[in-house]
Amino acid sequence: MYETRRRGQLGHDGVGHRPDRRQRERGSVGGLRFGVIGCSAFGARSMLPVIRDNPATLLAAVASRDRAKAESFAGRFGCDAVAGYENLLARDDIEAVYIALPNALHYEMALAALECGKHVLAEKPLTTTVRDTAELIRVAAARGLVLRENYGFVHHGQNRRVRSLVQEGRIGRLRHFESSFCFPPLPEDDIRYRPDLGGGALLDVGVYPVRAMQYFLGDDLTVAGAVLRCDPASGVDVSGGFIAHAPDGVIATGGFGFEHGFGSRYRLWGSTGQLIVERAFTPPPWHAPTLRIVSQDHVEEITLPAEHQLSTGVSAFAAAVDAARVHGRDPHHEEWSATAIRTAALVARIRETALWI
């Protein structure tokens, strides 16, 4: 996916699509066989087409507690329908699962999948607590299974290029990292307004600025303060912000919410200039990113090739499973899990220190 075009063009939304002969042959020669747990709108719009069309994977089945919903999704994406999550996990032909459930259900379902010997790709956040995240990491390591959470942006080449530019000193010494991810209000019945399902802006979009500051500043970060705005009708946080710092004195700030006009961006501010990225977290597959380097008397723009970060993420997951088969364990488990547990701890600290308004 770090190419302008990929082998296997991605369908627009999967409606009416059935695997063609080449796709069936591809799966029969070793594509990672995925089962999908949950019929989410994001899964239908983005992840199921990616899993179906990626050369490294095969979409084998989709499960829901509602048989009609499972059959509807299966018809759209050309796979088997399964009624009941436990019935999908019982299938011997399913090697990995993608979990697309509300946040509060991630832990229980990921644990069940790992205990059934399935590799797990879960939507972010992996769980809603540090303890549950640590437990999943422990079980995955003990069983030699791959466990990942689906942060697509970390797989996009624009962010690696930005990190290289900063390391090269293009903006001088880094002083400040700021990022934000916001979008307009959701329908009143959306699950992100339900506290019992792990709703709220911090867990839904606030995790992106948190993970982004880790990507650029490292995991050794300290949260100095935060503010969360509570919606009195639903009882969940609908917007917020935080401030943190790294040991070398770099300050990081993040903003998030779903009561705003859409925005997804970050800025690295150095001693001699700034590096600004728009559409930072969810760039469309067709979007050619433009990096802006701004100094006192000069603006430079660098345009990069379009990429499909979700497909690249799925390819990386499949490669990790291949490596685990060879080595008997995930060779990158320790590195990945250290960052994942730190993300959970930083999110927990933001909630603990926040002034609620």
C-alpha cells in the first residue's frame, strides 16, 4: 500500500460483490482466513472491503447475534453468514478475527478469540482499561498469537516521511506537538453516546492524538492535565483536550470531540519552523497528502503518493501472522504491546486528571 495503486482494486462499498475466480484461488493458496465479529457501519464501509480484496487475506465469514444482519452483510461481501459470535469462533477454518463491536465488548470477545487460538485484529481502543489491555497482551504472548488494534494512520507513509523530516532537522529542534481529531454530532441513538458500551469522545477519537504523540515523541510521556466536556443527556464526554510532555521538554497537546466541524490534523513546531499535516488520521485512499513546512519567510509543500492505510495495515497484520507461524510467536509482540499498554495508561490518566465541565 505504500504505492499509488495496489494489486486488487478495492470495491466502493461491497454491495452485490461476490469473490471472482481469482479471489477464490488466492484464498485457497494461503490467504489468511478472516472471520468478522460484528456488523458495524465502519466495517461495512471500510474494513470488510479491504479484508475481502487484499491479496494476503480472505474474508471467510461474518457473525452477528442477529442472523438477518449477518446474512445481509454476507450477501454484500460474498462470505458465509454466522449467527452468534461463539459459532464463528468454533470454526476450524477461521484463522483470525476482526472485531468490530462497541468498545466495552472488545475485551470479552478478543479474550474468547485468543483462547480459541485465533489471531486478533480489534478496532481501537483495544479495551477500555489498562488491566484488560494487559491481560489480552499476556494471553496472546502465552499462545504465540498476533494481537493488534486497528490504528490505520500508523501504516501510512506520510507519517514516516514526517518523522524523517523532523529527524533531519528540517524544522530545527522540536518544541511542541499538537494534534486534533473532531467531527460533527452523531445521531442520538449512536452507540458512542452510551456509557455502558464504552462511548464518549476520548475513547472514540481522543485516542488518535494520544497515539500520534507516542508515534512522534515516544512512549515515555506524562499527562499534565486535561478537560472533558460532558453531555448531560447521555452522560458521556463529547469533547476534550489534554496537555502532556516528554522527558526532553517537548510539550504535546491534543483536542478531540464530536460536536465540531470535521478536522483531522497535526503540527510539529520546531525552533526554526513548523510541519503541518491535514487529513492526518483518516486520509481517503485516493488522497495525495501534502506536507507543509513553514518557516519565517518560506513555505514548502511536499506532495506524496496516495495510499490506502487500512489495506496496508491488514497486510502488516497478515505478515505478522506469517512470521508467528515461522517462529512460533509474534516477533514484534513485545515492541507493539509496550506501546499499546502505554496508550491505555495515557488515556486512563487523561480521564483521571480531567476537569469535567
